[in-house]
Amino acid sequence: MGEESSVKLFGALSSPFTYRVIWALELKGIKYEYMNEDLKNKSEMLLKYNPIHKRTPVLVHGGKPILESTIILEYIEETWPESYPLLPKDPYEKSVARFWIKFMDDKGLSIETFLLTTGAEQDKAQHEISELLKAIEEKSGLGGKKFFGGDTIGLVDLAIVSSAYWLGVIEEVVGVKIFEAHKFPKFHEWIESFTQVPVIKENFPNYEYLLDYVKEIRVRWTGQPLGKRP
């Protein structure tokens, strides 16, 4: 593959945002080279391609870097539109999909807060996460559809499911369950359908690896025993 058409992905296997991009590339059948980053010792190439934020994921196509997972997903869709379309063609439906992707990115910050804090701040984040899940369960149109856009996975699925899976890991570490199946049955059914798609199942994060990573972060930021509330 020539440099003008080569695709590289700089990512971290501890990141839900990296997996969004991996899944999109795999669904579309795009050949790419994956470069795993040690976030404690970032490579010179990562710093070269993302000198401002210095973080993953970074997609490099033809030697040009594309930054931020949501922007990368849209770039992938626009560059390879006919291979497993990830956004609807109808302008209105496309706008709805973009709304939910932005909604997840904006509101999903509370998941990180839930992991990194204790006390009142963590309780506030827990409430915000519950409201986030409730909005997706009741307002996103999940009922009666296998995936957000219908019978195939789209960008909304990639954006939301990645964060929801990481939330499950964080819940175990923190010792508080928010995303319960009886409270959010449509959401849980949606994730189950997502994880059974072969190309997703073959490229899914390792739970134990993520668990160890999240435990380390929790202890480093809070100094609090795992799985216990103050």
C-alpha cells in the first residue's frame, strides 16, 4: 500500500474512543496499521501528529493526521461512504444521528467524573449518568430496532456502546451499579446485539485488562479502596 493511501491508527487499548475508530475501520473492511501507544511514554510519532492535545486516537491517512474520535468517524464515513455506510443518507436522519453522538460526547464526561471523584461530586456524576442512560433508553428511538439506525451498526452505536461498556468496568471498580438491566432493558438488548456482530466480537476490548487499568486510575486519583464508598 502506498503512502498516499496508507492508513494508520495511533490508539490506546484502554480507551473507548480508540475502539470507536477500530470498529468503524473493521466494519468498513479498511486495511490499516495499528500503533498502540503507551500513554505514560508517548511516541515521537504521536506527538508529531497531535502536538496540541498529545492524545489518542489519531488516524493518519496518506500521511495526514485526523484528530478526535468523532471527527475521525465522520472522516472515515465520508472517505469510504459506500463500504458499510455508518450514517443515513437522509439529511434529517443524519442530523438526528449527529445529535445523539454529540449528546453522548457532552454528557458522557460524567462517567469520567464518576471514576475520578468521591463524595458529593461522585454522587452528582452518578445522578447525571442515570439521566443520560434514561434519555437514551426512552428518547433515542431504540424500541423496535436492532440498532440505532435500523438493522446495521452506525456511528451512533459506536459512540454510545463504547462508553456504556467502559461504564460497566468503572461500576465494578467503584462498587456502585447504575446501568442495571431491569432499569434499562432496551439499552441492554441493544448492547447485546452489538457485541454479537462477528467483526465487533473479534475486536472487543479485554475486560480484565480494562479492569486493571481502571483500578490503577481510581486509586491514583482518589486513594480510596476499590469497590467501597466513603
